[in-house]
Amino acid sequence: MKPTPNLEGIAIVATLLEESTDAITFNAAMLELGANPGLMESLMAVQFVKDAIQGNPCPDKRYTAGIMQFIAEAERKRIADEKSDK
């Protein structure tokens, strides 16, 4: 049985879909995703709704997966950059 994501966790993770997110908000969202990987499904659902509201006529999982991959790669790069600065 999958745990049901809570609304607060979803709201924190959904900030990743904002056009501009500061570092503190981004880090909080990534920590929430790390603690609750199941929230990725909720994030995808939020992205589908956002696409629909913005008039994207056919959002699909590949489109959303591409966005999620971009976020994951940005986080890996940020972590690598932090490690190289030390």
C-alpha cells in the first residue's frame, strides 16, 4: 500500500514548478522529495493540471518526465558544485 502524500508536502514540492524559485525554497522542495519520493507522482499530477490551465492541449508523461529529469539534473549539478567548492 502506497502512503498517501500530505497536502503540505505536495505544496512544498510543487514550488519546483514555479517560474522562479529561490535557493531556500528549492532546497526545501528537494529535501521533501528526498524524504518522500512518492511525491514525484503528485508533482507530475500538479504539472498536468498546470499544463491544462495554461492551454497545453496534450500533456503527456514524457513531457512531464522531461521536466522532472531537468530538476533532478539541476540538483545533481548543484550538489556536485557544492562538493567541488569545499
